[in-house]
Amino acid sequence: MKVPKFPATFNGIDKWEHSFAYFTLSICWLFAFYKNPKIKYYIVFACIVYGIILEGLQGTLTNYRTADYLDAIANSIGVLLGLTVFNQILKKNRVK
């Protein structure tokens, strides 16, 4: 059975959605543990690995989804953007 493509997958909006979701995931975890600065790189690593594993499982465990390495890259970009924003917010709040 072939699953129809939805309009959201056209023009790369799907990749923006992946980036935004993983940006939100990483920001939430980073702020949850912001008092321990050593853990932030573990959080980033875990979020990236989580995104890669989920993409791989999509392709192997389901019949109606496919794994896409571009989605994994978009996930990773979202996480790294989350780290960048997090660092900027902390830096700005420390200066005051």
C-alpha cells in the first residue's frame, strides 16, 4: 500500500519542522539542567544520537515510513542551533 505524500513534505518545510522540533527538545533539556554546565554537551550528544536512532528505526520497524538521512541532518542542525541560542541567552544574562 502506497502512502500519499502530504503537502507539508514539499519545498523542504519538513526539514524545517524537524529542525524546530529538535531545537525545542534541546532547549528544554538544556534549560532543565542549566546549573550544571558540564552536562550540556552530553545533552547535545544525546539529542543528536536520539534523532539518528529514530530515523534508522523508522526505516526498519515500519512499513509506512522511510529513513531519511536529511531528516537526521535537520535534527542535528536544530540541536546545534538550540545549543547556540542557549549559550547566547546564558551569556547575555551573565553580563547584566
